[in-house]
Amino acid sequence: MLLVQAVILGIVEGLTEFLPVSSTGHLIIVGDTLGFTGERAKAFEIFIQLGSILGVMWYYRARVWALASGMHRAPERRFILNLLIAFLPAAVIGLLTHKYIKAYLFSPITVAVALIVGGFLIFVIERWHKHRGARIHSVDEVTPLDAFKVGIAQTFSLFPGTSRAGATIMGGLLTGLSRTTATEFSFFLAMPTMFAATLYDLFKSREYLQASDTLLFAVGFVVAFITAVFVVKGFLKYVARHTFRPFAWYRIGFGILVLFYFW
């Protein structure tokens, strides 16, 4: 049964991590439904995030390799600098507020409220973006100032239930990025952000990482990896032709469900 739970939670993680719907909210409610809760479950959920991160890195493996091997070229250095600029605001604020967030904000009710509020904000931002349009149509056109604005938007994702992907994509739309560009920049920004946050959380939860759970964690990791690869590919095709409004409706509906489930 534990392996079945690992598969289910791995699928949930891979499905929701890069969509603007909050993977935290989904893992909380699915984990509670499966009876997989407690510190061991939290350590498992943190660990399988690595699978999702590697999934998006695998999808963009050619670009990641070009960035890693081409730092002597100006375009690659500029793009890496933009990612660093966007990464820093949430990294600094996250380090300063991590204990407070874990102690006081990490609950189903706060997640539900964030889901619902975030859903309404997507409607507002989509309407604004429709009238203003996009001025940036490639991640290579993003300026350091644009990157900083997206980085500021990412700080809101520190509030559980906001969704890191949702915050950065909506921040990108407000900054003037096209839907596809905002989504791709969000994916690239996820790599350093999630690696740093996941490794930090794993270090804090290291006492719950047991050798006896190796198979359980490995199954969740692999499933999250495979699911994330397919989700990233499908999501990019979707945003090239559609708005984010269906995700807004989904967030509101799921947030209400979480409220009724836990309250």
C-alpha cells in the first residue's frame, strides 16, 4: 500500500508542480485522504520535488547544457544573470521567514484561501494582459529589470497555496512577457529556486530520511520525474493557444473543496 501511495503522490507532484494550481495544496489533501501524513510524509513530499525539478531539466536538457557549457558567451551569461536576479528576492526573504511560514502559515485553511484568492487574481491579470498585450516574446529578450519583477512576484509564492508557478507566470504577464515566454521563464527559474528550497528542506528533515524508505522514496521520485516531463511538454502547447482562466476556475473550486474538507 505504501508503494501505491508513493505512485499516487508522485503523479500528483509531477502534475501540479509546474501548473498555476499549487502542488502544496494538492499534496496536503491527497496525502490526508490516503492517510499518509506526519513528518515522514513531509520528508517524502520534499524529496519527490527533486524528481519534478529533474523532469523539467531533462525536457530543457539541450538549453541547460548550452547554458552550462557556454558561459563564455554573452547571451548565456546574460540569461544566467537574469535567473540569478529573479532567484534572489525569494531566496533572501525565504531564509528570513522560513521558520515563521512553517510554524504559522502551513495549514489547509491558509492554503485554501490562497488558492481562491490566487484564482481571482488570475482573472484580473488575464484581463489586464489582454488589453496591454505582450512586448517580450522570447526568454532571451528578458531584461534584468524584467527578471527582477518576476523575482518579486515569486516571493508571494512563499505563502503556502499561492503556487510558485502561478506567481512567476502571472508576474511575467504583468511584466509584459507573452504567455509562452512567461511560462518558459517560470520553468527555468524553477530550477535554481526549487533545488535550493528542496535541498534546504531536506537538510532540515534529514532525521526522517531512513534507509528502509529507499524504495518508497525512489518510486515517488521516478514517477514525479516522468509525470513532470509530460506535463511541461503539454502545458507549453496549451499556453501557446489558450489563456490561464480555466486554471483560475480550478483554483477557486479546489480551494472551496479544501475548505469544506478540512473545516
